Amino acid sequence: MAKPSENLIKLCRAAVEAERVATSEPYSREGWAAWMKAAEKFQRAVADEARQEPKQSRLELEQAAKRIVLHPEPTSE
């Protein structure tokens, strides 16, 4: 199973938040620019991180990061 770095998780969170902000308002190129930039940065980091470990699948790495951000495990408090 792929294990994304903390940096990759942070970039994924930033892309998800930028998407939330962009889609909360009517579409405009300027309004979506931050989302597109954050998503591009996340995708570049996924590719870079996958290249560092030859046996690590880029797709699995991306899915693991998104799973952590979008569907976090409940904390036991």
C-alpha cells in the first residue's frame, strides 16, 4: 500500500480547500486559478514522490493521499 508523505498530504489538503473555495462562487477564470495551481502542484508532487520509489504506483500514491484527506480515520478520544 502506498504511503504518501506529510508534504503530499498537505498539498492535497490545499488543493481540496482551493476547490471548495472556487466552487462556492460562480465560475470565473480568476476564481478557479488558485484551485488549478494547487491541483497542478499536488499532481507534480505525486509524480515526483512516485519516481523516488520505483515500486510505488503513482495512481496508488495519489489515491492514498486523497483517501487520507477526504475520508480521514475517526480518532479514538
